[in-house]
Amino acid sequence: MPELPEVETIVRTLERSLLNETILGIEFLYPDLLEQNSSYDLKVLQGKTFTKFDRRGKYLIFEFDHSLYWVLHLRMEGKFHLYQENIKPTKHTHLIIQTTRHWIHYLDVRKFSRMAVVDDLDSYMKTKNLGLEPFDSNLTPDYLKEKMGKSGRSLKTMLLDQSIVSGIGNIYADEILFATKLHPLRKGPSLKMRDYRALCEEIPKILEAAILQGGTTIRSYTSALNVNGLFQVSLKAYGQKGEPCVECQTTMEAIKVSGRTTVFCKRCQK
């Protein structure tokens, strides 16, 4: 699943190509991608113009004139392809949008992604129960202590909890834990204020660094838009099982936490 840096990269890339373009036609080949609580059918966007591109957590938000918002979550396999000519769709192309200068193809192999068109963005996003953005000034040690301090869940699980901090997934959770030298199985009551301070420092730092490098192109979320994320070159924990720790040379180990493969250094992250 793409995480915050990948979603941010997709949003910025689409903005450069599609800002101020008007939708001329929509062919929805798999309408089940539209959420049942969508306020409108996707066809309402025909004739509307892209005016702003944004993101909340892992959600892409496309704003149009007439105060309409197209909100989309890519889930496991959703991706955009942009063309400057009419290309034959593949069997995984579920949506085709023609604009004044582009053909937008939306693909999803597993058909897990979901989208909605709404006119009240804030009310809609409240239904998703998202926590603070990683760059929010309210993300403080006291906030994390309040959310995590009494929990019996593992720290890795809490980092993945979108109701605490939105946008963090498996890749960046491993990187944050490695940077803070915190073991993924630590429980809330064992954390000290210094640990929360370290988390508040490293969460935005790591995600911002990943955004600047175009995210992590481990799959094709961004490469489909001709953007090759480079942050995987900088990964110190995720995907490094069996490799020497960059800090102490101890062999990196992997365990399952909440069903997710988690890589860590048993010496650095005690």
C-alpha cells in the first residue's frame, strides 16, 4: 500500500499535469470502486475543472470548481497512468477520464481501491477517523503519550494506526523505529518522554526526506507517472532482513507484528 510520501508524490505529479484542465468525458468501467456513501456519481465531474490537488493521510483529494471533491484511496494496487492520446485500456483499467489535454487511466489489479465525490470534504473525512498529519504542530510528545501511553499494543502497531498519526505504513514505520532505536514490540506503558520526543522528531524528518526523493518505488505507484522514487536507496530497516545493520553491523532480523513483516536490529533497538 502506498504511504504518505508516495501519495504526496502522486498528488504533486498529477497537479503539474492536470491543474486547470476540464473533464470532457468519463468512462467508469468498474463503478463498484465508488463508495456507497459517495454523495454523487462520478459523472457529476464531467464539465468540471481541476482547481486544487491535496492529500490527507493516504487519501488523494482532487478539488473542482462548483465546490466538488473527488477523494480516492489507492489501497494495495491503485495507480494512475496519464496519456496524451487515446490508448486502449487494459483489463485492469477501471476508469478513463478525458480532459482538455490528457487521457487519465485509473488501474487497480485487485479492485480494492475506493473513491467518492462529495461537496462537504470535512464531514466526509471525519468518517475516516484520521489522526494528526505527521507535519502538524500539534504532533507533540504529550499528544503521543495520551494516545499511546496506556495501550497494551505494540509500538509498531500503534505507528500503523491511522487514527493516531495518518499516513504511516509498514515501510516508514520500520524506518522510524530504527531511527529512534525503539523496539517494534515495545508497549505504551514502557515508553518514556524521551521516546515520544524522539518519535516527534523522526516521524516528520523521515517522511519529508522520502517526499523529497519521490517516495519509495518498490512497486509502481509513482513509476506509472514516470516518477522513480529514490528513497529505497536510503532504507535502513525495511527490506533489510539478513543485511548488516548500518549502525553496528549486527544482522538485521525480521518478525511479524500485527501480520506485517517488521525488520529491526536487536542490538540497536532493545
